[in-house]
Amino acid sequence: MEKSPVVGIVKRVSPAVINIVISKDMPKLEGFYTMPFGGQEYMVPKFDKTSKHKVKIGGGSGFIVSPDGVVLTNAHVVADPEAEYTAVMDHDDDAKLPIKILARDRINDIAILKIDPPTNEKNKKDFNFPHIELGDSTHLELGEDLIAVGYALGEFRNTVSTGVVSGLSRFIQAQTGYERHVERLRGLIQTDAAINPGNSGGPIINMEAKVVGISTAVVFGAQNIGFAIPINNAKKDLEELKKYGHIRQPFFGVRYIIIDEMIQKQNKLPVDYGAMIVRETLGEHAVVPGSSAAKSGLKEFDIILECGGEKITVDNTIQDVIAKHKIGDNIKFKILRNSKESEVKVKLDEKK
């Protein structure tokens, strides 16, 4: 009986899929003590804050895209600046390779990493990592077969699931694991291939054994609904990193809240749409000094009604509009200040 072509594809790509282990220095657990509360006693852990040890706090997936060890994964997988990240290869659970973070693209939830050859390799210069070829996500079609590979739950290596392209150009709001910020991700691939916690950052493969997406999110409580970042977004980041040494992104430079009917009523605002420029906490700037917005004279409590001719709403935020533009673009903003409408032209600078 002839085997499915999936078997051959998985054999080709699996050696290039890695487990990203997240570790952190944590206080040592000395034991437990009891604490009475509400007529009952509860066990409470007791920590020695003067003595710390390395503890695994999570994990994700990634995949090698070049012989010299360049890796792609999700930005949210390597978001904690205080954590230590190591890579575990499929063929050697004992070899933990240090990870260097080259760049993070938080807008598209992509991170570019670098791992070095294992220390037991004599000729490191001649060492080539197994890697996966990048495909083209612009030509994906509904119903096209896909394969998801990753470290499910952070420990079941090379878990394979199959499915199809269930949807294209999807929009979701996802909460990051470390910062707990809500990220807005657009243009995603929807698939019914099973994507489990720990699969984040793993490759989505087509039937040509090429990567067409990066697993990023799963909808809990729903069946067979997962999302992946189109690989062309990552290819653009890789090109910019190679050319400029970092990922270049346009930056506007304001903190804001989106106005809806409820916020309009609560604050007695003149409009029920738009974005009101306002700081989130004391001590920070509503308009970032030196930013494109600051150079254009925008001020706190200005309400941005339109950006580039597009109405600003809950479903179409400033970030969504800016993401469609390039560094150096001039965009017209319609603003409301002191009940008077006016237009402001903003030139987008590069995010530093």
C-alpha cells in the first residue's frame, strides 16, 4: 500500500524544527507552611529569595531557515527580556544551544533568532544546519493541503497534524503570553490543522515541503480553528535584517483609546468614533517626543477621526492603517481639537 506523501515531507522538514525552551532564575522553594483563612487551613509555598535557580517556565517552537542557523518563530515566544532561551534539536535532546535574538517584529508577531553549531562539532565553519525552504504564501488557495509541525505542549517533539487552508486574510485579537498585551494580527491564514500550545512559532508546510506560514494562535473552545502568519511577512523581515541590520517599520508615536458609543456617553464626547490621544499612566507621554506625530503638532486630547482617508473605528484602528504604509509616506489626518475639525499632514518616520 502506497504511503501518503505527508510521510516523506515530514521526514524532510522535521530535523529543522526546534524546541525553544524558556528558562528563568526563580527563588528556591524551601517548603510549605499553613495559613488559616475562613475557618480552614491552606498550604502556602515558602521561597528562599536569597537563593535562585534556573527553572523552565515555558516553551515554544521554531524552525531553521538557513545552513548557518537562522531561526524563525513568534515574537511572543521570546518576549520576556529577563528569560533565557535555548534551542533543542530534534536529534539530540541533551544538546541545548544558546539562542541569540536578532530582531523582533511585534506588529506581525515574528522573531528572527540565531543558533550556533553544537560545541562537539569539530569543524564549526563547515557545519550546516538542516533547514526548510521558504515558500510563497501569496498563492495559497482555500482547500489547499497543509501540514503543521511543532513541539505540542512544549514537550511532544515533532507533533504532526494535517489540514487545509480554511480561510485567508483573517483578523484576530490575541493576548501575548508574557506581557499580556492584546495584539491585533491581520492577514492571517486560517487552518483546521491542529495547533496546540507549544506549537507557536512552528512551521506550516505545503505539499512541496516549503514553509508557507508560522503557527501563531489557536481559538480555545472552538474545534479545528488555528491561525498562522503568512511566510511572506517573515521573508520581508529577513530581507530588511540582511540589508539594514534591523527590521524597519513606520512609526506614528501616539497612545490612544478608540472611541465607541459607550466611551462617548461616559466622557460626553462630540463623536462616537475616532481615536482620542491620551496617556495610559502618569509619567508617560501621550505623544512620543520626536515622533512623526509630535513633529506634526498633534497634542493630547486631540481626536483623530480619519487617517489616510479611512475612518478610525474599533475595527480599523490607527495601527491598522499605519501598517499599510511605508517609511517616508505622507498621510493626511483629520483631527478634532476643541470641537473644530482640521487636517494635519504626517510624514511617517522609522521606528527606532
